Amino acid sequence: MALLLRTAIAITSAALVISPGMAAASSGTIKIDAAIMVDKNVPSNTVITARGYVNENGTTSSHGASSSVTVTFKPGQTAHATIMLPYTWTATAGATVRVSLLVSSNAQNLPNPEDSRVIPLPANGSTVTVDLPAAI
């Protein structure tokens, strides 16, 4: 019985160390700060939406999160949007995260810009801010 207990403790202890190729639970929040330059010719009644995505790379299955906000703006000025993306997933050591921003509107003939960055997997329990610009 004592041998089984020691074996279980050894396995538990080993699981606390994330070595390359091993997986561990990770959670936190990725905050996208979007600076969106709005052209002076965009009608003021246009609805602009900023959608943030986060996808983790480094496991046998993919994990992700997304959220969107409606952007308050004045034509010809830079609008700011904050998108909070909380996540919880199992990741391997050395995993990376792709953080993406897509800006769209209900107006015809306006671009739908998209930008993204790849960052290292943030420390467990942390909040990381990623600045992503766009122009519409």
C-alpha cells in the first residue's frame, strides 16, 4: 500500500512541472486594445463592430475564444475599443497564441480590416494586453 501511495505522489509531483511536450491547465485574460482610424467619409449612423479572437496553438486540439463590441466613433477620428477574452484550456509548454482583430460595419463599400499577432502563451492567471490597429 505504501508503494502505491509513493507512486501516486511521484506522478502528481511530475505533473506540476511543465516540460516540453507535457500539457497543463492554463487560464487568464487576453485584452485587445484596438485603435481604429475611422475615415471622415464614414456616415455617423454606421454601426462598426470590433471582434476579437484568440486561438491557442500547441495542443492536439485547438482552443479559442471570441467576443465583439460595438465601436463608438466620430468620423475622421480614431476610435478605441477594448475586447476582453478570458480563456481556460490545456496547453503544452512553448505553446503560442494568435490574437486577431476583425473590424466590420453595416455600410457598403467599407473595408473589413483584420490584424493579428502571435504571442507566447501568457503566464497562468495573468492578463496580457495586445494592441491591434485598424482603419475603416
